[in-house]
Amino acid sequence: MKTSVIFQSEVDAVDFPIIKAILEKFKAYGTKVIKEKPYDFYDDLSLEERAKIEKSIAEAERGMLIDNEEVMQKMKTKVYC
């Protein structure tokens, strides 16, 4: 009769060789190691938000930037007028 045990743990990738050696020592064959995808904030963005970011990056690469002083001047104009 076989006994199945489910063990779930989060470990750093650098620890995988050590864990693999331990599992082999205890003859834990058939073990699955599931590597999770690192969190990426882009996954939470809508298509519109992604498009805006990509557009901004492209504009910055073409040198279409505004100076901080120019932004502050526009803000002062909006606030005080």
C-alpha cells in the first residue's frame, strides 16, 4: 500500500539543489517542483494603461520630454488662475 504525502513550501531558488538532494536521499521520487512566475505589476494593468505606458516610453526615447520646471509652472498656472 502506497502512502501519498503533500508537502507545500516556499523556498528560494538557491535552495533547490539542497532540497533535491534531500528528496533523493529519502527516495522521494515523483516529486514535483513548481516554480512560480515572479510578480509583475504589468499583469494587473488594463490594455489602455499598458498602451499609455508604452506610448510614454516611446516618446521618452524620441526625446519628447518636458522639464520639471515646465510642469511646475503649468501646475501653478492651473492652481492660481
